[in-house]
Amino acid sequence: MRFGLFGTGPWAHLAHAPALAAHPDVEFVGVWGRNPDKAAALAAEHGIRPYADQADLIADVDAVAVALPPDVQAPLALRAAREGRHLLLDKPVAFTNAEAAEIVAAVAERDLASVVFFTRRLMPQLAEFLTEAAATGGWTEARVDHLGSIFTADNPFGASAWRKESGGLWDVGPHALALVLPVLGPVTEVTGMAGPRDMTHLLLRHASGTISNLTLSVDAPPAAEREDALLAGEAGVRTPPDQPWSPVDALGRAIDQLIAKAGGGPASELDVRFGAEVTAVLVAAQEAITSGRTVAIDTAR
């Protein structure tokens, strides 16, 4: 499958470009970036062509891999899907429900393959844990703490303008939701509060009636950084297994799923429909925090 990469930031360097270059079933065609010099440098590193125009790269490939901010990714993804290109997107897929719905519709109308890159969800250890937990059932609560400290001199993501503006809700919130949604089901109501240093606290009511509790930040004090999760219920208390942090391996599995779907196989569990479900929760959470009230979500959307 011929892939074009859109984006030249840290995530493109750390995950997308090396994964595309290493995959045996991928022809890595070229890269486009908002900064032509950075696109030229990344292209030279991998022996591919830098493109000056999005349309030219879309025209030359079968699929697009996107490592761009959500507000830049969404219109690009919609354009590529409408031109019949498969989508490998980053999370969140969009900042608005309307944009996410347009992408879902374009993919469905053309029977395209799509995968949203929820990094750890693509690791087999976590996928197996969540499948087993969903089959077990009987959960009365779920808790996820995902607190990082990215605004330090040694963190390449600290310079990201959209992360500074949107914070942990939109950056690490998708990862937390990717843990609870497969087990507890769709979210019907959201309430939330935000405190100092981007500390975001959400309570989610799921269609099953179970409540999940998410604590999110990308600006926590370094000594308070943590990634913890648990499920509790009739089966006791379960925590996800330890797993390696290997974004290149995870993205390789995403590419496998994309190619399999394009060849007539099953859709990925992490396709754009799931990405739109995550966006809907984040939009509701933002409204809940801003308004100070509980916000309902239409699960029939």
C-alpha cells in the first residue's frame, strides 16, 4: 500500500516515519509538512520525496498517515477520504462533532479502511486485557489517572501549541477513554471540573449505568506524573498489565489493521467511528467544565 505522511513534528519522527519505512507491505512515497524545510529534512532521512502541495501527495498514494494537530488533521482527512484514500489518523480525530461525523460519513460511503492511532490500545497485552474484561462484566467502577508533565526542556511535545491550548482533556483524554469505552460501553452523561495546572476531573455515566472517573493533565508537577487504571466489580479489582512503550510497533499493528480492512477484512475496533465516539465525549466534557453542569450525549448519533 502506498502511503503519504502528513506532518513533520516529534510524533512523525518518533512513530509515523520509522513505522512506515519499516513496514514490509508499505511503499513510503513522500511527506508533506507545514514547514517545507522540516519536510525536506524528514524526507532526506528516509529517502522519500518532500511534497509542497497536499493535493499532489494525496493523488500519489493509496493511504494517508497524519501526524498533525486535530484542527489541521480533520479537513485533510476529509479531503483524502473524499478522494478515496484510506486513513491512518492521530487522536483526537477532530475538535468538533460535525467534522468527525463528516469524516465517518466519507469513509463509510466509499468503504474505506481507517484506524485512529490510540498507541497503547494497539499493544496485544492491553487489547487482550480489555477483551477479557468486557466479557467478564459486572464492573461497578473504573478509574483512570493519566497525568504527564510535558512542558519541560527535555520533552519534545512541550512546544506543541495545540497541547498548550487544549490541555490534557484533548491530549491524554482520548487514551483514557480508549480504556473505559470498550469495557463499560458508550457514555451517556459527562460532568467535569478543571483546577490548577490543567488538572481535569471527569465523571462519566455509561449506558450500563456504571460510573468511570478520569483524572487528566499534561502539566502536572513532575513528581505527580502517573498512568494508573483499574476496574472494580464482582470479579474484584483488575489493573491493566505492564506493557512496553513502543509506538513504532503499535503503529505497525495499526498499519496491519488498515491493510487487512482494505483487503476485505474486518474493520479495526479503532476506526474513525470509534474516533468520533471519543470526540463526542471530549466535546461534552469541555462543555460540562465550561458550563458547570452535566451534559448528556446522544448515543444514537
